[in-house]
Amino acid sequence: MSQNPRNVELKRKESFKRLINLSLSGICLALEILIFTYFYLKDIYPSADTLLDLNYWFRAYVLQYVFYGSLLFFFSHMYGGLRIGYLRNVEIIFSQIFATLIVNVFTYVQMSLMVTQLFIPIPFLMMSLCQAAAVIVWINIATKIYQKIFPPRKLLLVHGTRQAEDIIRKFESRKDKYAVVRCVDVAIGMEALEKEILEGYEEGVFAAVVIWDIPTEERNSLLKFCYAHSIRSYTMPKISDVILLGAEEMHLFDTPMLLTREYSITMEQRVIKRLIDIVCSVLLLIIASPIMLVTAVAIKLYDGGPILYKQIRCTQDERLFSIMKFRSMRVDAERDGVARLAQKNDSRITPVGNFIRKVRIDELPQLFNILKGDMSFIGPRPERPEIIAQYVEIMPEFAYRMKVKAGLAGYAQVYGKYNTTPYDKLKLDLTYIENYSLWLDLKLMLLTLKILFWPDSTEGVESEQVTAFREEYRLRTQNAPDGDKPGDDEPD
């Protein structure tokens, strides 16, 4: 069967897009390495040479550049500093500067070990400032070049009974990358829908299809149709889809079979994970002890109230434990005994509490919870039993999060926001549970360093969010056909 000329053109365009992305990112890394070379030859190497009383050979220079370049590429890739055209401009700049600072700290430690004393910090500080300036200037230029060559991708949105405003708002927040040009209700029928998709795609009206919250049968048919015609599609997965992502492929018969286990984390992984928790929590408690002491004094001096705030939370298998935090709210924040999530501009938060929440110092006492074994470094954030009861009443599948031990940070905290909806948090946490590996834990630990300084991660929950979620879920399930109700195939 001959290939569709439009598909051939799109494949060529995608290859060209990848080449442009690599080129723009490569220039950014090259600029930073050139700045490193300048400071290394001008200030860093001469100082090291004096302290060591020896001369480097050419191979030593090359080894240093390879080491620095490899670290810079690794952390830039890890934090998203190379994702020009994918992330927002401000996110790319922040990620790349953050990655550069980490690499420079590594290099400073390396040089200090080489000269067996603390190295002169001034050249590294000046180098970091110059690199940050170069990143800001180049990423802005590169983004404009990318957007000039590749305008936003035009999308056709296929939706069901649930209103499409929510997902449209998400795509509109990335107008630089996507543009929803048409919306179609799946109720028009599959024959009419397939005809409209094929005609619009062939005519170039849109370049991809978004499949948003439609009944399972129609969704599967539409997904196969797009795949058969090589049409790009974006599908928002249901919880059952996320569970299957972590399934183990088996070949016992002459047909593929997927195995989903009751425990995704093996015994060996649990032992290693626990050892990492113990070692890291002890080290961090030692390192953070001065900060914790100053924080405790500040909280006590402000209003004379208790330093720590203890609260009952749920961990693995719904086991209750008392989580510890530095108190950030007034003593009478919940005087009526009703559990409430923090909201934006919450008046109950004290000035000291506002600061320690922004820089996440309030979470440090949870290192004791980790050492005790109630929590792990990485895992779904523990919720209060009252809040869990509300969510489970609305969405029974929310209990799936407690298949593993709760964590200080998790997949939902790295890839979501503080005010991400409970349903989306569940899908993110399930992604972690069903795809667990020690490397994933390490990756999430490194990414958590970034979100500590990213303002979106400290936003409060909108006061009406839970109520709106409850009403939306009720209306959606009330109108859903059999097979798309909770317990079968929940709404997205």
C-alpha cells in the first residue's frame, strides 16, 4: 500500500524538528562549555597548578572537559533544560540554570579534593553568573527561532458528555505548542466522526486528534482508526490504562498476555529502598540540623506555640501514623476540628510559616518519620484519613495510592502541582507504583531538588476544588453508559 503523501511530509517535518531541537540545545551546551573553558584556563587551572605544583598534560585537559560536558548533558537532560519547543520558556531557563549550578558545585568539590583544601570560589561564582546570562539570552533566542519555524500544532478535540472546557484550558496554557481549532462531540456517530477526521487531516485543517473522556468502546475504535491512518493522537488515559502501563509481558501461549501484580515492588527492591531511606535520612538530619534548630527557635519566638505540628495520616495498607512538620499555621487553625486543605493566600498561615512552606523547611521533621519506617523518601504523599474518606466516596479508586508506603515526595509532586486534582494525582501516583524501579526513585529524588525552588509546586488548593470535583464526577457518572462508571472504567 502506497504511503500517504501528507504522512511522508509530516515524517520529514518531524525529523527536521528533531534536528533543529538538537542543534539549538547543542549550541546552548557549547556556549556553557566555552565559558567553562575560559574560566578554567584563566583562573581555575592556574590556581590548581600552583596548589598541586604539577603540570597537566593535554589528556588531563580533555578528561576534565569530558567530565564537565558529560555532567552538564546529564543534568540538563534530567531537568529538562534541553527541551526547547516542549517546555515553557521560563521552565527551560530555570531548569538549565539549575542544572548548571549543580554541575558547577560538583566541579568545585572535585577541584577541592584535587588540591586537598577548599578551592578558591570566586572563579566558579563568576563562571556561574556568565553561564546563567548566556542561558537566558540564548534560550530566548532559540525559543523564538523554534516557534518561527514550527508554529503551534493544530488539534481536533473529540469529547463526550463531559464539558471540554477543562482540557481546552490546559491546551490554551501552552498556546506556543498547541492550538485546538475544532471540537467534535462523539455523539455524532463514529462514521461521521471518522469522515470528519480523515477529511480535516488530509486538508491540513488539523495535524492531530485529542481523545478526551469518551466511552471506552468509541475510544478504542477511534484510537485504532487514527493508528491505521497514521494520524497522531493524544489520549488522556483512564486509571485502568495506567495500571496496564506497568504490566509484565508474558509469553506462555501463542498470544501476548499482560500480568499485573498485587505488589509491583519486589522483596529485593523493598530491602534496598529501605536501606536507602535509612542512610539518606540520617545524613540529611545531620546536615539539616542547624536549619532545623533556627526554624524551631523562630516558630517559638513568634507566638510561643508548639514547634512541631503532628497530624494523623495514612500510609501503606491504610495504616495510620503521626506525621511531623514544623508548625506553619496559627495554633487555632482548625479549632472546629474540621480537616481542611491549605488554600491560596490562606489567612491561617503565619509569616514564619509562609517562609518555611515556600522553601519546604516545614517538611524536614518528616525525616524522623522516614527513619522510623512510616514513610519513604519517594512515594505517594500521605493524606489525612478524613480527606481520603471524602475522595474515596467520590472516587473509590483513590485507595489504590496506599498499595505502597507513603513518601516525602512523589511522582505527583514532581510532575503535578500542589493543586492538581485528586484524580490526576491518583493517575500520577499509579504511574509510579506500576513502573517502580530504583532508578526511578533516584530520578525523582534529583527532580525533587528542582521543584523545591519552583513556585508552582507551593501553590495552595483552590477552596472550591473538592466540591467542584465532587459535582463534576457525579454528573459525569450519572450520564455515563454501562462500562464507564466507577469500578468499571472511570471518567478521565
